[in-house]
Amino acid sequence: MGQIFFVSGIDTGVGKTVVTGLMARYLMKRGVKTATIKIVQTGNAGFSEDRDAHRRIMETTLPEDAENLTAPQIFSFPASPHLAAALEKRSVDTNMISTATRELAARYDVILAEGAGGLAVPLTEDLLTVDFIAREGYFLILVSSGKLGSLNHTILSLECASSRGIRVAGIVFNYAPDSDPVIDADSMKMMRKYLARYGFSPAVVRVPKVDKAFPEVDFSPLFTGEK
């Protein structure tokens, strides 16, 4: 079975979709058979814009895309999954998500599972994203940045993961426009410090601004070592 890494942001809009695509691209270029899954997509009808963004960055499609394994739950209203599902008189089927992810893990070496928003986003009224991650036993990769306020959200996310016994592989420090360079530098230092304080790998990988060309980023600190 392949290793499953859950990619969560410290908040909505931190750039985890692009980061997920870049990590998949990095692994594939090194011969690692890699798939991505958007576990719940909201704001779309009949397709997943985030999964499609992964594929543009990876410059490929996967046969599992046509099987609905890589975007198993899609809702049209752009909101938290529990609300988007309720507005359609449905509920988020976490068993379907688990089954799809396990099937991908049987076919690929690494699975990157992108969530919706941050760790405390409700998948259902009774199940937070972080509790789903803990239940499934996934590794966690947290996407953050040097934007003002990100350090608070990052430390809260690490505390949330630690309290549930989730294994954190590291942090992706994404580009944030107009971030203060002093805050940016201190944030990276403090994130490493708090990763170590909670007993996690102190891996923090910086991603530069993504323009038309996709940057070559060394994500190896997140995927090496004891897992």
C-alpha cells in the first residue's frame, strides 16, 4: 500500500491546491508513482477545479479521474462541506472518501489527499477534518505562509494535530504577497521550533511565487526519513 499524506491549510486560500500539485510533480519527476485526491470539492458541479489544477501542474491525467476516485464528493455551493452537502439534502460520505483513498493507495506509491480549508473545518456536523485524519491514520502536511497571523494559525493547527496523535511530516511555507520580510523570517524560525516542540519533523519547505512557469522545489524533507 502506498503512503497517504493529507494536505491541509492553516486556513482557506493559503495555496494548498497549488502546493499539492507541485508536490505531486516533484515526486513524479523522481519516479515515484503519485496520485492526488480532492476529498471534498465545494463550489463546483460535476467536476473538481482543485483536482483539475493538480493535473495541470502534474501535466498529466490519471485513469482514476474517470472512475470518480480522485474527487469522490462534489457539492455546488461554495461553503464548508457539511453546509454545502446539507443544502443539497445530502451528507458527506466519509466512508466513500476512505474507500477511494485506499483504492488509490493500492495502485500508487504516494497519495496526496487535499482537504477543504483548515483542520477544524467540519466534514459533517459531527466530524471535523482533523478527526477524520486521526481516524484514518494519515500523515499530515500543513500549508502555511509568512503572512501576518499565519504563525498563530499554524501553532494552533500543530496543537490540534498533536492532541490527536496525528503524525506531521512538516510544513510547506507558501509564498504570500506583501508579507513583511521580518515577520516572514521569524515565522519560518518559529514554525521549525514548534514542530520540534511537539515532537514532529522540523521540516519547513519554502515555495516561491508561482507565475506561468512552475518552480522546481525540493520537497524531499517532507518525504524522507522514518515514516
